[in-house]
Amino acid sequence: DERPRRLRLWLAAAAFLANSYVERGELIKAYQQDEDLVRRRPDSFQAHFSRSYVLRYAGLLKESANECEISLSLAPNDVPRSCAIVFSLQGDYERAMQFIRLGPVSDFAGAMSIAMLLRQGKQEEALKIKLPHIPQWGSYDMLPTCARHKASPEIATLAANVRISDDPEANY
């Protein structure tokens, strides 16, 4: 039967459309797209994750976290680990790490772990994690230097090499 495959493709396309609205700063369109998606497919983890993404960019962290939890309850093995960002921004580092651990070790997982440990004042623990290589996250190259309290000129040199990204979250 071709229907499940078509449904997965449709869900992916609808979520992608909402996310592209987010990336262009069109949050109202993104929210409307996701509201329609969740209304039509309330049983879809993708629909709830997509709405979480939109709500996160809108600064509605509590609502975004709730959508991540719904998404997780619908598909425990498929939820994107970027839900960790929501919980990290709320200061719930334990819950954020639970989302990070849902998948394999990756540069994203390392970057999130470093950032959360530094926010908690755990510099030594953060410095033990392999520095991620995520080209659009050039500012992560600065983390070990800042955590080691290096001289301002060294930090300024690294900062000068950071390029502005189209992704506002990466810039943050």
C-alpha cells in the first residue's frame, strides 16, 4: 500500500514548509501552517515537533516544550533531539540531556552538552567534550577559549572569524 509512504512525505513537506516560514521570519504563516497540520494529523509526532519549532522561535518556550513532550509520547524513537534546545533555554538541563541521549553521539549533541555545562558553571567537565565541527556554528570554536578564561585579544580574534548565519538560533 502506497498510502503510508505518501502520508509520511506529505507530513515531511508540510513541516518543511512551516520551518521555511520560520527561517524567513514569517512566524504567523509558520504558526498557521502548523496549526493546520496538527489539526489534520494530531497523531503525528512530526506535526507536534514542527509546532514546537515554531513556538520556540516565537519565544513561547513553555508551549514549545509541551509540544516536544507530545511528540516524544507519540514516537519515542523518532523525536528530533533539537527539542533539547527548548529545555536548555528554560534552564532544565536534565530534561535537555534526556532528549540529547535519544540519539547517537553527534556534533549537535556535543555542542549542546558543552553549552549546557558552561551555563551551569561546569567548565572543566565541558572542556572534556570533543569540540563539535558544525560549520554554521563557528562561535562554538570560541567556547574552549572562553571557558579557559584566555586573554581578550585571543577571544576577539576568534570572534572576528565567526560569520553571521541565516539561522538566527546559530547566531544566538
